[in-house]
Amino acid sequence: MVLRSGWDAPRPAGAPGRGWRDWLLVAVVVVAAVAEGALRTDLPTPAALPVLIGVGLAPTLLWRRTRPLLMVAIAFPVCALGEVIVGGDLRLNTLVFLTILVFSLARWGSGREAVIGTAIIATKIGLSTLLGYLSLGNGLAGALVVSAVLAVGAALRYRAQARHRELEQVKLLERERLARDLHDTVAHHVSAMAIRAQAGLAIVDTQPGAAPDSQGLIDALRVIEAEASRALAEMRTMVRALRRDEPADRAPTPGIADLAGLAGHTRPGPVVEVELVGDLDALPPSVGAAVYRLAQESVTNAQRHARHATRIQVWVAADDTSVHLRVSDDGDGVPAKASGSGYGLIGMIERADLLGGTVEAGPNPDRGWTVTASLPRTVEA
């Protein structure tokens, strides 16, 4: 089962594109190969062949991340052919750059590409040893070096995948929490619409003369009730899917009015000061809840990680189009990790992005750490 899953493993996502550093690396390899050929007198005859092989294989570095198996399948058989022509080891030290291809095979190749590429490399080393181009000791040393490079590539690949999964989990959790907040606010208005429609129907049924066109009013109210009930059912289905059918949190959704509670913490630590500026009463509930969550996360982060901090300042201001949040502390530590998972900042960025806003964090010029956020007053669908 493990072998099968390894064979079917896809290529890792997020492979860097070809950039100027890759071209610089190729240029360095070419210069090194030419310089080595010009300075060394112990290269096998014809001496130009190892240099040509080194120069000719240097461009394989450009495709090492996008075509790792193909580059290995080109480079190692070419080296083997060169050894057959000269009748021995090429002895060009510059060819050590081939270990970069080995690393890329394990780091960026799919499971089957890594297996096939490793087989090609092992075959080349084995044939060179059997034909006497490499001594047994050098052959074993080469195999150990290749194994170590493959292990390093596989380890970095696993680490990157684990970090990617953690980041995706943080984003998913933040989406689920935002879905709950949206449900708690939007569902209230939809439920109120349904109740008003039902009340209107009851009034018309008991007092038909109260409306000049009672039948038209009844039809309209029935449409409102049906649409509201359908929207409420569809929204609850969506929220259950976002929550993975987890039980709903029945706690009321916090908002701007709850920010003052952040200053009332009695736990040991820095004093929390909250300042509210501008018209914050007419904010949509989803925006108010997001501002509270961002402030809460930032304060918790500062309390846990800002060493020697004495004050945490929470400032919230609103204008005609946006709501701005700034949370600053005067500590001398850098709270690189937020509460809990260590990915609190990632979750904050995700929450703000889902509402069309931004979050930034960084050290202050003198001391301390500041988190700033900006959210639009109106959230577009």
C-alpha cells in the first residue's frame, strides 16, 4: 500500500518558475567547465569531450523543476556514453552539478518519475562500476551521495506538503468560522422576513378589508414567505457543508460593541486600551464580527508573544467607505506566531480577504509590533 501510494504520488504544487537565478547557475557551470578544461592536464583523451559534456548538460538545470525525469534521463546516459568513448571516468569535477538534478527529481518529480529516475541513476553507477570506470569504493560512495541527496529532496518535499496542508487547514477553519458568523447575522434577517410575511398573511386572513387589494397582497406575501424559507434552507445547507457537518456554535456573534470587552481582561499581562472613532453603529454585522475577530486575535497574539509589553492599543476608525483597525504593543518581542496553531496571521488574512479587505503585520520602528487591517463597509456578494 505504501509503495503504491508513493508510485501514484503527483508532482508537488507550487514549483518555482524559471528565473534569472537559473540562468546564472547555468552560466556558472559553463564557465567552471571551460576553466577546468583549460587548467587541468589530467583529463582523459580527448580532453575536450568531458568539457563539451559539462557545457552541453548545463542547460538541463533550466528544466530541472518542470521536467526532472527527462533531464535525468538525458544527463546520466550522456555521461555513461562519454565514459565509454574515453574508456574511463570523465573526471570533470564540474559534473558535480548533476546532484542538483538528483535533488530536483525527489523534490519536484512525481512518484513514478522519482522511481524511474532513481533506477536510471543506479543503472549508470552500476554499469560504470562493473566496467571498471569507477572503483568499487567510488561506486559505493557515489551511491551514498545520490541516496543522501534523494533523501534531502524527499524530506523538503514532505515538509513543504505538510506546511501546505496546515495552511489550507487554517484557511478552512477561518472560512468555517466566517460561515458561522454570516449565518448568525444573515439568518436573523431572513428569519425576520419570513416572520413578517407570515404575520402579514395572518392579518389579511383575519381582516380582509384592511387591504385594498387583499388577493394581490396575499400572493405577494406568499412569494416572500416561500422565497425566504427557501433561502434560509439553502443557506443552512451551505453552512453545514462548510462546517463539515460539525455542531453549530450557539454563542452570539460578537461585533463592534464587544470590542470594549477586550480591555476588561483580568489575566496578567499588558494593559489593553480600546479606542473607537467614527460611525461604527451602521456597520454590516459580518464586517463588525470580522473587526472583532481580527482585534481579538491580535490582542491574544501580543499577550502571548510580546515580551516585556506593558500596553496594547486597539484603535478602530470608520469613514464613508472603510473600517480601519490597528493593534499595537510596546514589547520587544516579535510575535511571529499567533495564538494556537501558529498560523493566526494566515487566518486573519484569509478572513479579511474573504470580505474584500487586507491585513498587514510587522515590527514598529522603535519597539513593539503592529497589526493593521482595512475592511470595506459594504460586503459585496
